[in-house]
Amino acid sequence: MLLSSRGRRVGGRVAIGVVSTLVLAVTGYAWTQLSKLDAGIVTADVIPPSAQIDGEDAVPGEPLKVAQNILLVGIDARTDAYGNPLPQSVLDALHAGSGDDGGDTTDTMIVVHIPAGGAAATAISIPRDSYVDIADGFGKHKINSAYSRAKNASMSGLRAQGLSGAQLEVAANAAGARTAIRTVEKFTGLTINHYAAINLAGFDALSQAVGGVEVCLKEPVHDSYSGADFAAGPQTLSGAQALAFVRQRHGLQNGDLDRIARQQAFLSGMAKKVLNAGTFTDVSKLNSLVSAVQGAVVLDKGWDVLSFAQQLRGMTSGAIAFATIPVQSLSLATPSDGDAVKVDPAQVQQFVRTAISTPAVQASGDDTPGGVKPVAATTTRTPDSKQPATSAAAGCVN
């Protein structure tokens, strides 16, 4: 696989951001803090009205009435949620290079399907180098470039409208998000109802807010590019260490597939840590977590987080099933993008339909927003026997 030393390495940040938001929601505690979160979070107009689900009539404590699909992305950006450049001191602490090194690519892409009832969820990871048709006429490229291609293409028009600085950055980010969403919809066959993104510094703040997350490595690792330097076995990571754990891809036998396994393991550990560590009875921890989410996450404008939270009170950390789309090759030669991950959209869409229609995670029918018809039982492994398992349930990861 074609690798770069700086620009493509922030995978997994979104996992901690969104699981923090969801975990805050499902416990039934701290509704005052959730109200603060709903009022203070950054939003973007990226989901069309036809895909939005009205939650205003939701009754507190009642489950979701229709299935929903959430696209979670981790963006390799050197700006914050408000469009302001991150300080060089922050970038240095995170081994992130300079403000010019980020490519605004979505190096983590996870679709979370929550069925009607909201008692369980399926999180499906998409390798960042999957070679697909990019929406809005950008041609066939790696899926993680959909965001940056649309963002860059929108810049001249936005400048002509008089936008500059942070305002220009925020508006261009929204253009990038819309194309990324449409690309994922076309690729997976799902309608995306909600969108959540997290940037570079957000991962650091969120992981520290919960006091770190326990992970386990099969072997010791040392990677100068990401800053990963860990012993084998279980260990608790936060801040720059946590970011290094989820972004490392150099030195991993299966590249992005191994990194996805780490993302899923971290997401599972994050949910377990927050639910079991007394976070919601510790005022200081809870305030730190809410503040970190506010400064790190961008949500779609139509998402009523508080209503959504109240509908997920029955979910627990064990109610998230992890899966990774099937891939056919990790070294597909492309005309202009170097080596990419070869995928078959028809196979991927069949896999997605299967993954969200298991008895434990029952999908809604086609008559509900984002719904697809349920099919046979799911798997949390890629069906190609040449690919490694990427389920976090396997314990220690590479």
C-alpha cells in the first residue's frame, strides 16, 4: 500500500467522540449536562431534508421508532471544529507535523446502524483506501478523498461569496461532508440520516476526559511516524498515546485492516470504560467529557441530540456489533492514486444488508428512512479467508 509519513494517520478519532456522546445518552443520567452538550456543539447543514428523521415528537424513555444510519468520520484536519488552525504546540504533542501536513481526508469512516427500538447497533468500518466511485462527478478514487476533493473544489465559489478565514473553512468542510455522505450512500446502499465528525485534537481531549482506555496488543510495537511505542499486553492509553495507538499503520502486517481492528477495540474499550467507571456520578469527569465533546465534534444540523439520547437509554456497551466490509485486495494499482484497496460494491452492499439484519440487530424494512430488507445472518469478519478478523471481541490486537 502507498503510505505517507504525515498526512494520513488520524484513524479512529471519531470512535471515541461518538461513543462518548452515545454513552452519555444511554445511561439515563445527567440530562442537564446533555442539554448543555446539545446547546453547545458545532453543527453543519450536510444532511438533506429527505433523509432527516424528526425526533421532536419523541417521548423521553421511548425507543427509536425507525431505524437510523449514522456516518462517523475522523478527519485528518489541522483546524478545530470552528475552522481555526490548531496551535503548533498541539500538533507537536500529537506527532502531527505542521498545519500544512493534513490532507483533510476522512481517514476513519464508520457507518453505525441503529434499528428501530434502539437496543443494539452495528458499526461497519470502511477502509480508507477503498477504491470507489466518488459522488458528484469526481470520478473513481480512494473513498477517503471524497471529502477533500469536494472541499477543495468549493473554495473558489465560496471565496467569490466573500467568505474567508474560519468561515471559509467551515463552509468548505460542509461541502466536503456532503460529498463524503453521498459517496458512502452510493457505496453501501444505505441512506445516511446523521453525520458526526471529529478532528485531530478532539481525540486527545476526549480520551483524557475519561481517564484513558484499556487496550491490549499481541506484540510490542514501535513506530516513529505515529509515535506508537508500546509493550505487548494490556495497557491504558490516553491523549497522544491513544492517538498513536489508533493511527499507526506502518509496521502492521495488514495495514488499514489491522488499524481498523484497533479502532474497533478502542471503541469497545471506551464504551466499557465510561459505563463502568462511575463517570456519570463524578461531576468533574462528566463536565470534562461534555466539554471535550463540545470542542471536538461536528454534527449534522438536523440532529436533535437530546431527543436521540433519550431514545437510546436501553443500549449498553455490549450492544454494539462490529464489522468490516469485505475487501478483495490490499494492493490494487490505480491510474493516479497509487495502490488502493479493491472492493466490489455489490458484495459490500450484500454484506451490509446481512450485517444489519441479524436477530440481535434487526433491520427495519424499506419503508423506513435508511432501512433495507433483512437477509441472512451476519459475520464480524470479512468473508475472504485471506483477510484477518477485525472484530474487537477477539481480545488483543496487532
